[in-house]
Amino acid sequence: MEVSMTRKEKIELWMLCFVSAFSILMWATKSSFLYPFQDGMDVNCFFTTGKSMFRGLVLYRDIYEHKGIIVYLIYGLASLIDHTGFIAIFVLEVICQTFFLYYSYFTIRLFVPGKYYFVLPILSFVVCSGYGFSYGGQVEELALPILAWGFSLFMEYMQRDDGTELTMGKVFLCGFWSGILFWMKYTLTGLFLALVLIMFILKLKEKKYKLLGKYAMSFIFGFGLVTIFVLAYFIYHHALKDLWQVYFHNLLFNYNARDVGMSRLEYSIRKVLLTFWRNKRFSLLVVLGVIWATCSSVVKRRTKISLWIVCLITTIAIFYSTQYNRYWGLVLAVFAPIGMAALIRYCCKLKDRKKYGQQSKRKNLMLNSAYVISLIITTILIRFFGMNTYLLSYHKDYMPQ
């Protein structure tokens, strides 16, 4: 099973993803031009650190912040466009959300042939209106398009019927994007770690040792390409010791040293349950998707097993600690497209038991109208149900900052 789209369809999809992302984020993120001020603590730290790096200060040595260097490079570049505001970050958020919707739609299309574009605003709404969408501009939000790309590639490969293998270019990109995530926030690499583990087991089982070796080299080359540039920065500034102390030692041993009155495993499970409860809009889709994929005859057995492994490892990588932040759970939204596909299949069966992929002029008109209606409704809903929209009632002069 493989997703095939014409060039015209892809351009159409890109445009609708962009419109959906812009319409929702315009109200959802405090980086938007509609807001009087972006008062998110973390993103202001990112911005300050990024500016400082571009003024010559060395990360971890001269200025202390514990995220990865790529986060601060992104914010530093944004400061070159708008030094005192967040308009560049807003543009970046729209771009990231556009890519997230695009690759999420590819995942949906694997199980539901047809142009069901009306899900794009809905998916953007459920992701950006939850408790996990904190302030806007968080690392997890910027990582979503990368994770959506990796998840889409993985699902497509696992569902293939022709037995074709991944190209070395795609494996290289897996390594490259893993490197980007690792040097943004390494707990976000759980999904790619799971994909590597699954591919390793599959190729061993298939006794394709030579191909496995090529895959390993391509992945390592992609990951290493990012890492070399990162290490070069710290070597040049004689700050390797600071890199180790802040980004690795302190996070691994000091950040998780808090006593929570229970075992780390118990506390982690509680955090996962709390996250699902607080982000009910997309977590319900995640749960529905996993249950549907497990029971559906459309989903291959190896896909079912692998999906559970990916979900489990991704969740462990994020939550297995003695700390908790509301925005961590946003990463789990990458699995929501499976639940969306399940809903579409169910609704289509209720209305029409004909083949899903059949398209007529009347059906296309109905689906196009459904997209417009979906966009209007979700844009209104995000204004009233977004986590950050309370700040819209404040004037800039009222802000203590």
C-alpha cells in the first residue's frame, strides 16, 4: 500500500495545509500578530539565548540554558528578522504546522483513499487547542513536522505490498532528522529510536545483512553530519566540557533528582494518564487509532506490532523522569492521524459502502464544501477554546513586561 498523488494534488494539499495552519495558529499561539505580547517563559529564554549566541556569547559556557543548540540557532536566526518581536517565530510555527498536516495527511491517506481535506483544520485544531500547546513556539511544536514525516514514512513502509525497500536517501534523512531532534532535545528522538530498532529486527529476520549494513551507514552518516557541525562549534570555542556538563550530565543526573514520593515508573505512568486527560481532543484520536489499527484487517500484522512498539518507546522517552511539563505531551499528537483515518472510514461506511477511492464531481464538491465549513468552524472554536486566547483581552500597555 503506497500513497500516490499527482503534482496538482500535492500543490492543492500544500495550500490547504497552509491555510489550515495559519487560520488556527493565528488564534492559538501567543507568537501571533494578534497577541499583545508573547509571555511564555521558555520561548523568551530561547530568544534571549539565541540573540546572545549571535552576539558572540558561547552556549553553556557564557549563558546557561539546557535545551539543545539547534533550538537557540533557530531563535537566533529569527531575531535577525525581528529583534524585539516574535513574528518570525509565528511564521516558523505556521511552516512547521503546514508540514505536520501535510505528512499527517499522507498517513491518513494510507488507509483512506480520497480527498478528505476537511480533516486538516480539525487535526490542526485538536493539536493546537489542547493543554499541551503551551504559549506557542515550544520545542515539541517545532519537532512535530519531523516526527510526522518519520511516522508517515514508517507506516507507508510497513503497509507496502510490493516488498520494495527504503532508499538510502530516505534512511540518510532519518539519520539527519534524528540528529536535528537530538541536538534540539534528545528525549524527542524516541520515535526514530523505535524505527531503528524495528528495522534492525526486520532485516535480521529477513537475513538481509548487507542491506542492514548499508542502512546503518546511511543513518549514521546523516546523524553524524549534524553532530559534526554541533561539535565543531564547541571545539572551536573550547566548550566541550560545558556541553557535556550542561546538556548531558546536568539533565541526566541533576534534572531528574527531585523526590516525588514514589517510584519513577509510577510517577511516569501518572504523568502519561494526566497528559491524556488534559489533552482529550487529540488523545482520544490517539487511543482510537491504536485500538482500530490493532483490530482492523486493513492494517498488516507487522504494522500493528510495530505501532505499539513506536508508541511505547516514544512515550517512555518523553515521560520517564521525575519532572513534568505540560507541553511534553504535544509530541503524542503525531499518532492522531491514525484515529482520524479510523473515524473517516467509519463515517464513510455509514453513508456509502462503495469503494472509498471513488470520486465524482458531486462528491468532490461536497468534500470541498466540507473543507470550507470545517475551516470556519475550527477557526471559531480555537478562538474560544484555545489555551492562550485569554491574553487577547489584554492591551499591550497592561503587560508588566
